Amino acid sequence: MRIVRYVTNVDDSRGKPTWGLLLEKYVYPLRQAPYDSPRLARDFAPEIEGAPMLIDEVKLLPPCDPRKIICVGRNYAAHAAEFGNEVPEEPAIFLKAGTTLIGPGESVILPSISQRVDHEAELALVIGKRARYLSPQDAHNIILGYTCANDITARDLQKKDVQWTRGKNFDTFGPVGPWLDTNWDPEGKMIRCLVNGEVRQESNTDLFVHSIGKVLAFVSQFMTLEPGDLVMTGTPEGVSALHPGDTVTVEIEGLATLTNPVIAGV
């Protein structure tokens, strides 16, 4: 199933968001958020409430509304190497704020105080069930579904500050979407980032340093994972600077394509 989150007025993203089930070109409104179901995440059964709309008649939002956004740094060895960093023995975890999130088609805004802002194509997942103290083998049972993400990063500020909070958390630095796929298999899938149609990043999810199961198990040892939480799994090598007027696209094989324009900020 493909789950979306949307507003009906395409010119106003401030309206009340609705969860929907995407079937071909139609969006069917759902009675409740998909992770509010008492079932296991993978057993979610949608309850449709209302008439469908054409997808072109709605504005898609990020397909999640997380209390926290959990990210994994240096989870591809080649990406760690391109900045001269060691591969971490344990998952390198950091957080992004909910105010970074934007949906497909929304603009990434480049802050004037940064001289280099990079794209970082990533596979992301949404938690569907509250969990703590997971084993890597059981971790997949709490995943509701998967989506595309772009961990936009002010690289110069990240290096200057040593810790990553400012460089990762400007408004619009978290494009996510366009939908959440509950049946997609994350094993062995190609992930790419294109800027103005030119491939900048290209790798495979089989090259994760730390698997999805290991990451979720690791995080659950010190933090409760809650329904709706978003987890970004790390970016491959090839990150590069974005500029005003660019169009940045994240493609993940068999999952989705996420595209955002890039504009100058203040």
C-alpha cells in the first residue's frame, strides 16, 4: 500500500492534513493515521472515509508527522571516506527537527549564512509501533513503511560547529516523500541523487555499514521508538553543493522519486 498525507487546497499547505490511501491516480481519505492502528505495523488495515480525489487535485505533504527524526551518519563507507572519516563501529546517531520537513515539490531554501549546502539522498522509514529494547531480527516488525528523503546539510557550518545540529536543522532541510510504501522490500535497491538531471550519487542499500535492523535495535536501547517517528538511514558518496535554481531529485528503485526546487534564502 502507498500511504500519503495531503491537503485538498493545492495552493495552501496550512490546511488540516488528511491521511490517504493512494490507488493509481486516486487518493482515498483514511479515518485515522496509519500508525494509530492497534495491529502490528505491517498488518495495518486502512479504513477509508469519504470520496476519493485525483492526486493532481491535492497537495502532497511529507508522509509522516514525527515526534522525532532520527538520522544515521556515515552509514556508507564510501561517504565516510570522501570526507576522510572513519567508519563508526556503532551507528552514529543525530536528530533533525520537525521544522526541517517539507514535501515533494516544495522549495529547499539555502540560508545566506552558509557558503555550501549539500544534498544527501537517503532511504527513510516510518515507525508504526511503539518499541524499546529491540533485537535486530525483530526490528522490521515495527516498520510501517518506507519513503525517500534528502538530508540537506550546511556542510561548512557542520564542520565549523563540530557537532551537527545547526548544519542539519535549517527550515526546509528535510524533504521527504512523496508517499509511504508499506510493502516495499529495502534489500538490494539502488539509490540515486540527481541535480538538474545529472547523477551525483548512486549506490545500493546492500552497502549500509549498519543494517536497518541493527540501527533500530541500537536506537531502541536508549530511546523509545514511537509510532510516526521518522528514521533516515544514511547517504552514499557523491554529495555536492546545491545552488539557487537547481532541481534536486532522490530516486530509490521500486519505491518512489522525490523532487524539490532550490531557492536562495535570507
